[in-house]
Amino acid sequence: MPAKKCSGSTGLIDPDDAPELTAAMLAEAEVFEGDRFVRRGPGRPKAEVTKEKISVRLDPDVLARLREAGPGWQSRINVVLRKALGLGGVAAGTLPTRTAGAGLAQQTMRARARRAG
């Protein structure tokens, strides 16, 4: 049986011909330690006002009602709590995209209609 022919280039590449690494190239690089992935590029910039991660225990029916409205339910908890505490509106940079203005009102109306019958 005839030997297989190589379809690719067999020429060696000299590492000295590689381009010079710049700080910008390193900032965008994906970093690995061996086979383990460590870091991707810089990501999105930090917000001026950041939220604090906490753990809270909620009744199952409360949690089910919040999740019914779909994605963004955790952000809606923040909106509901701000209103309940009289903190006036939504803090800068924390407005959930799905619950802007009428969206939250429509969800409230739908929830009331479900309870009514």
C-alpha cells in the first residue's frame, strides 16, 4: 500500500519570526495555566454603582410569583424593595431592561387578575 502524502506544509517556523508582544495584545489575551483556563480579556467596565451580592430566604409562593414574569426576576426584586422602602424610583444604572415603566405595571395587573379568578 502506498504511503500517505502530507497535504500540509512540513517546513518549520522559526519562533524568532513571531511578532513582538505588546501590552495591548497581552491585555486581550486568554490566559491559561497548563490546560486550565484562568482569565479572558478585560470584559465590560465596572458600573459606577454596583450591587451587593447577598443570600436571602423567600417563601416558595413569593419566589414562584417573581419567577413567573421570566428573566430579570432578581432585578425586579430590587425594584419592588425600593418602592416598598420609599427610596424613590430606581438607583442609577440598576433599571432592569424588561421592567422599565409600564412593564412592571403590566406584570402587577396580570398578577392581580390571576388572583381574582
